[in-house]
Amino acid sequence: MRVHWGAIPAAADFHPEADGWSPIREPSPVLMQFIAVPLGVIVAGLMAGVLYFIAPRGMCGNGNGASLQSSEITVVFGSMMAVLVFFIPAHEIIHALVHPARGRTDKTVIGIWLSRLLFYAHYEGVLSRTRFLAVLAAPFVVLSLCPIPLIVLMDVWGKWAAVEMSLTVLALVNALASAGDVLGMLLSAWQVPAAAVVRNRGWRTYWKLPVDGSR
């Protein structure tokens, strides 16, 4: 794994057009962000609606109209700040952990593209379509869906309201931030055959069917 500053690097040894790779029809990085924002609002809104009905305390304090204790408010505030600071690198590291060898090769790149306000995890090698979709889905599953059983358990238990609210914030903020991943999954699942392999060159994504059937 290596860290890169700036735009997503393009592998110098990968020439997709010459090697028979087909590009996925996808928007530019700027247009992707414009599309992802309303999609993220929809995804986070749906999650918020579900959580409101199955675990109302996480959305509305302790769920019975009483206020949180001052110590709980401090925990909630501190946890929310931690979520805002750490969830983005955590999100990208989870992407990287689904790469081959759990991201421990030099093909895995963790990048910071400040001019586009983007953090990213990029893999420079070839991935199967299944693994490519798993890479995109992993942060949403781990940070937005996996906390839901814990949120519900604490809501039923009636304790640790501050922790429950913090997990709720993490799940919703990550759902909002995962909109680009969700859009990428939809585009890839729609356009790429199940038996294909996938590779990125910079921002662009390409696919082709392996000649020998291996993936």
C-alpha cells in the first residue's frame, strides 16, 4: 500500500484501447459528485426513516422525551467529532482491505486529491467483476449496515444512549458519503458481464472478458 497526493494515478503499462478493453460509460469526476449528492441524500434519508422506526432513541435521544444527561451530551459531541475526522480514512482503508492481499501490495494506492476534495483507494491491477463490486460495497456494508443490529440492541436494552446516537450518526454520514460507491456499483453491475475482469486507468474504468477464463 502506498500514499499518493493528487489525481488518481494512471498506470503507464496499461493501454486499454490497444489491449481490447471496453470503457464503462460513466460521468466525469465533477459530474459524478453532482449526481452522487442527491443519491446520497436519498440513501441516507431511507436509512434514517428505517432507523426512526426500529431504533427511535438513536434518532431522538433517549426516545421518551427526556433530555440526555450532560455527560452523555459530551460523549455524543466527542463521538460525532471523531466520526467526522476518522470515518473518511476508515472508509478508504476498508476499500483497500478488500483489494488482493488485503491491500498490502504496491498496487493499492490511498490517495488525497485536495483540488477535488476527494479521498480514494485505488487498485492498479486487474480485478474480477465480483471483487470490484465487493470493493465498492465494503465501506457501506461495514460502516452503515453492520452498526444497525448494535443500534437496535442498545435501543431495546435502553442503555448507552450516547453510543447509540453516535453509531447512528456514523451509519448515516457514511451512507451519505457512499453515494459515489453506490453509483459506481450500479453502473458496473449494469454494464459489465459477470465473467469479465475490471481495471482502472486513472478515473476511468474498463472491462474485458478474460481469454483463458481465469479471473
